[in-house]
Amino acid sequence: MDASTAVQHLNVWAVIAAAFAGFVTGGLWYGPLFGKAWMAAAGMTDEKMQARSPARVYGLTLLLNLVAAASLAMFIGRGDLEFGLFAGLMTGATFVSTALAVTYLFEGRSLRLWLINAGYQTLNFTVMGIILGAWH
């Protein structure tokens, strides 16, 4: 399948749903599941969190999730739920997590922070893949 065909066959609603799933997944991951651990590992404080613009953070997060979901959808193509799950899992666990690991090594960030962030990205891409594979 060439690039123009991949774009033409995008299910826009599935891409939007997959992008918004990142908010739900992230809200749980960085909230009740690992919120305190992430804040400590990232050196975040309540003051730093409150100083950020929520509209900017969430708006750009949505835009970036849309780009990621559209790209993953083109990769999955006409694949089914099983392939979507596999593609999402492998994208998160290999492409994204390893790229984060290289950056974290050079920046001297902790293994704990990488595990939290890479774990989220792996779960996020897996959930996106499931949605995109099931709803093509």
C-alpha cells in the first residue's frame, strides 16, 4: 500500500478515539497509578505543575496523540484487532521506549522515570493499536 492509499483509508473517527484514549490512559497512569512516583522521579512539584498552562499542555498533547494515532493507523492499515494490538505493543515497547532510553541515558535520568514513562507509552500505543485494529 502506498502512502496516498494509506491516508485515504484512514478511519478518522478511530484515529480521534485512539488519540483521546491517550488522555484516559495517561490520566490513570500519571494519576492514581504512578502519579506520586512520577512526580518524585521527574522532580516535579505541585508548584511546577500549577505554573504550566493546562490549555497548552493538554492541547499539544491532543495534537501529538492525533499525529501518533494517524501514523499508527497507516501502519496497521487494514489489519485486525490482533494485528493492531501487536503493532501498538511493538511500537510502544521498541520504537518509543528505546528512543526514550537513549535520551534518558544521555540526560542521566533515572531508570525509575524511564520505566514509568516507557510503560505509559507502551500501554498508550497498545490501546491505540487495539482501537485502530478493531475499528478500521
